[in-house]
Amino acid sequence: MTTNFKHPLRLALLAASAVLCFSQAHAAQAVVVSAKSTVPAMTPDQVSQLFLGKTSTLPGGVAAVLIDQPEGSPARDEFYTKATGKNAAQMKALWSRLTFSGAAQPPKVVAGPAEVKKAVADTPGAIGYIDKGAVDGTVKVLLTLE
Amino acid sequence: MHSVSRRQALSPRRLVRLSTAAAALLACQASAWADGPQFRFSGFGTLGVAHSTNKQADYTANFDQPSGPGYSRSWDAGLDSKLAGQMDVTFSSKFSATAQVETRRRYDASFKPDLMLAFGKWQATPEVSVRLGRLPYPAFLISDYREVGYSQTTVRPPVDFYQGVFPRRFTGADVTWRTSVDSVALKAIGFYGKELAKLPNGIEIDFTRVYGLNLSADVGDMNYRISYMDFKFNPSSAQLGAVFQGVAFGFPAGALGTGSPAIPGDPALANAYYRPGMHTFYGSLSANYDPGDWFVNSEVAMAQAVSFFPQRQFYYVTSGVRLDKFTPYATVSGMLAENFAVTGHPVVDQILAGSQASSQRTVGIGLRWDAVKNVALKTQFDSVKLDTGSTGQFANVQPGFTPGSRIGIFSLAVDFVF
């Protein structure tokens, strides 16, 4: 998405929206992987099943490493509501099942969108979500949840 | 990695590149930290009280609980209360280990902590994992997280269905294979192992071989599950052993009470109901729908007759509506035990009659309130109706108990995770 940065004005707007993302209650969420990833795109169903722990691989068969934003952050609540139709308590209940039956461990939690971008750039198979406005050339968008 | 040239002006593009480089550097550090084993401690628990309207028998949630509200206590804090801690150690993306210790009311009435889970996991491929050690027994939908109140809408799994399900865990191995075809997520779990299950009154059931297979498919918000489980076991109880010894070799006159006649020995009959290496199986089907705002869960299961356990059918349907932090729900469930053929042996027929007269049905309503983060408050009322002549799945049934009665169970619970 390097084309987003051709206009300084647009960049400034994007930077502003990135700063504002913590206060925005209804920002579109972009599902992102490393810019180098070969995964072409994902359907809403595929993203939902992945983050509900029903599947464990990205399209193409690479083991997925889920990256979450902090509990209670607007981005996290927004993402799960849009991707899975479930609220924070429902997601906690679901991961309690998976954790305490020994089936899976909950996603790795990082501090914010910048850390999500770092994590997906660094880890093969890592997939996270950030405000659409925080998207830059380091990540590839697989799905946008408006 | 982007190089930085002095000739370039401090353009926005260059800033982005600089920050990308910085991010990559930080990420390198992060991955260096992640090299050693990573430890994660978490846990769950429930504080609950329950009351039964019947004072002549105990309501229990699990087959291995020796008592409950009713005869033993008016209000019982031991039916649902529990505390568990779990340590997960991740060695690499392929290897991890898990141990879980739980305290709850056990078969011997104590709350002695128990090692519920202890296993190593090998992620052989992105789609296939193998676990080895002490594992949860994945009989039915809720089986492997039945203790985790917070993860369920109801106070406890439907008792008609889940009360008699054991073993709860086993020692052995399981293999999980997950894949997806278009938008259908598929999962298959095969398991094999053994377990010594301890029950109240000194009864032990040595499952010398348990194995099974369960398959599930997620299609959008629908989930389907099918399972098959097979057991080979040795019953062990001093009391029952002595009774069936009598059946095999005969009871002399007066042995079963003053004036009772002599009963000739019947080794074949004793062997049919009590011997090492008995074999049985369970099968189940489940369908669930959960789009978020409401849900419905349903299961049906069948257990083949074996020993003095009759053929049984189990079912339940639970549905609820999620209204922000409140989830009102209702459950309808039942356990129907079929009748054994009469053997003509007075002692055997008496045991079989007692075992088969256990059919019961329940209608329950409740409310879950996700009051604060990681804590759920629940209240539930169950109306248990015993079939004609049945004492249901109640424990410590007293002589004053009326078979076929309707019994109310009131429960309050606070579930938490940490």
C-alpha cells in the first residue's frame, strides 16, 4: 500500500487518524499480514474462523500466529464485533474453553497498531488487525472490515 | 532494510522508511527475547451455592461426587465451587507443555487438589498436532471444558446429559487434524489411552482401553459434531464383587435375610454382568448455532447397555439471547434408561431394577450477567421430573424418597477466569 504515501497531505491525514485511532469508536479495521506474505486475500468467513480458533492456518497452509490488541482497546472490540459478531466477554469465554481444555493458547497481545505492524513484519504467518488509517507499506491488507 | 542517504531531504517517505527500519530493529530484539521458553499462568474458578427442594436425596452434577444439596445439606457450596490453575510452557512453535491443577469436591468428599491435565504437545505440521500425557476425555461437546463455568452460559453442563459421563480424563495420546475446505473448517480428533476412575463408596472402574474419534465442522455460524467412544473396563468394588461372587457360586439359605431360600450358583449369569474386560461404547451428535446475538446448542447421545448399566439415551437443547451484558437462557434435557430383560435371579434383577429406574427430564431457566471483566454471575432454576418409579440420577436416596417426584434446584454462581 505504498501508493497511499504519494501525497504528503494524505500522509498527514493518515498520521492524524493513526493518532486518533484510540479515540475512534467506529474505525474500519484492516486485517494485515507482512507485506512480503504470499497470501492473496481472505474472506470474512475465513477471518472469523481463524480468530475464533476454528482454523489454525492461513490460506496456503502456513501456520497462523494471531496478534491481538490489548483488552478493552477500541480497535479490538471493533474488530471482533465486525469479524465474528462477538463481544469481549464472549471471546473471553471462547478462549477459556480452548485454553483450559489444552487445545490452544490465546493470541499474543501487543500494545497497539505500531506493534501489530512490527509483529506481522517479523513473524512468518503472523496476522493481526489495525485501524485502516494505520496501514502502511510494511503490511499487506487481506480484508477490510468497514 | 532501507538504507538512508544523506543527500535525501527529510521527506515523509524517508520518515516512513526510517520508522520501518526502526520497527524492524525492534522486532529483531523482540524475536531474540522470544527464543527461550515462554511461561503463561492462568486459571478459572467458581463460587456457587445450590439448594434442592427435596430432602430425601442428593443432587449431584458429576457421577464422582459423593453428595450434594438435598439430603446431605440444605444449601450446598460444594456442588459447583472449584478453583484451578494452569501453567503453559511454550518451548518453540512446535513444542509446548501444559499442567492444570484443580480443587473441587472429589469422590472421597475431600477438596484435595488434583492434577487434571499434564501433557506435552507436538505441532507436527501446521494442521496436525499430537498430545501425550494426561488429557481431557473429549466425549461430548462440553466434556473437555465442563469445569470452566465462565466458558459456559449455564451454571453447569446439563446434568441429565453430563452427570454420568466418565472418565473425565485419560492417560494416553490424541491426534488433532484441522483443515479447511472453502469456508468450512474441519477438525478430527482421535484418541487412545487408559484411566482408573475413582467413584464414591470405594468403587473403581479401571478403563484398560479407551479410544474414540470425533469430527466437527464449522460452516459460518453453524457447528456440527459427531463422536464415537469405545471402552474396555474392569469394574472393581468390594461390595459388588461379593454380590456377584454369590451369584456365581450360589447363596445358601438365609444368606439374603432370615428365611431366604438357597439360590443355586450361576457362573454364566455372574459373568454377564460382572467380569474383567467388559466392553461398551457411546455415540453422539451435536448441532450448534451462534451468530452472536443469540445461540442454540443441542446434543443427543446413546450409551450401549453393559454390566448393570442399562442402555441410555441423553439429549439437551439450550438456547439464550444476548442482551448486552445479560444472557437469559433456557434448557430442556433428559436421560432415558431402557429396561433390562428380567433374568429371573432375584439378586441380579434387584440390582438391574435399581440401575434402570434412573430416567429423568429437566427444564431449566437462568440468567448470566457478565458483570465485570472476567467475572460472570449466574442464577438458575431447574425443575427435575423423575419418570414413574424412577429415583433419577440422585445420590444418597433415602427410604422416605418418593420415586417419580418433581424436584426443584436453585443455583447461584460466580464464575471467573484469570
